[in-house]
Amino acid sequence: MATTSNPTKIDAAKISATKFNDVRNAIDRLSSDARTADQLMEGITELLNEQMLKYNWVGFYMLEAGANPPMLVLGHYRGAMTPHVRIPLNQGICGAAASSGKTVVVDDVHKDARYLACSLETKSEIVVPVFAGGNVVGELDIDSHFPAAFGAEDRKLVEYCAQLVGKHLERA
Ligand code: SME
């Protein structure tokens, strides 16, 4: 039996690597073209939601200035409307990411007691804090209709986006 590889076989891993690379390049272009962090956040939500098939809801929550107790407030987003426009730090996966300053990846939201339901279709979620001047100032939240949608490459991409926003905020 011939052992040569089938030239028509689709190399899914290669296509996926190219996709991450293309999206990262597009994010870099957005970041250098954006005049403000707000513009960059809007562009990121649009690009990730359109280009990444499993990123069904993409949005930023930002910490309200001077609020006591601290409050996450919904900013730019793409996807279905959410009832969670304001989230205290002791609630939700969003609150957990902002209060710990750590990325939270949840493969099955229905098994996570912290989860605040946004859409019945959501199966998995990633929330990445945005830092500026060493402090958490907000976060990038992505929901997927697919279970365990966020692997290591997704995490790197979303953390990269959050870092770029943080850098823009520091410059403002
Ligand atoms: N699921 C989030 C709430 C925000 S919606 O996903 C848009 C949470 O558990 O904090």
C-alpha cells in the first residue's frame, strides 16, 4: 500500500494556524490605526466576532470609575443583547476574572456555579482581564455556542487583544 500522503487531504491544523496568524495581523493593523482605546475595543469586538467562527458573543466590560463597590459596565460588544449590563466583582465569571486579575476559561458554563447566563445557546466562555498601569481596568469576555471552544491558541489571541487595549489606555 502506498504510504505517500494524500495531496487532497485538508490539513486542519495548518489552516487553523494560518487563521490565528491572519487574525493577529488584522488586530495589529487595527491597533496601529486606532486613534483611541475605545476605537480599538470596537474594532476588536467586530473583528473577532466576524472572523472567529466560534466567538459568538464578544464584548468588553470596563470598571466604572470611582464606583463603590466596584462595578463592571458593558462597553462595546458584538452578539446578542445581554441582560448583564452591570456586573459586581463578586458575581459571574466576569467578576471572577476581574477580581483575580487572571484569565478564566470555562469549557462548560452549565457546570460552573459562578456563571451568569447571557444566552441559552452559550456553552463555553473565556474572560481575560485588561490591565493598565498595573491595575485591572476591565476585561474582554467571549462566549461560544460550542463546548470547550477556547484552547491555548485562543487564549493567546484573546490575551494579546486585551494587552493591546491596555497599552492604548496607558497612552491616553
Ligand atoms: N457569562 C458572564 C456574564 C456576561 S455574558 O456572558 C455577556 C458571567 O458569568 O460573568
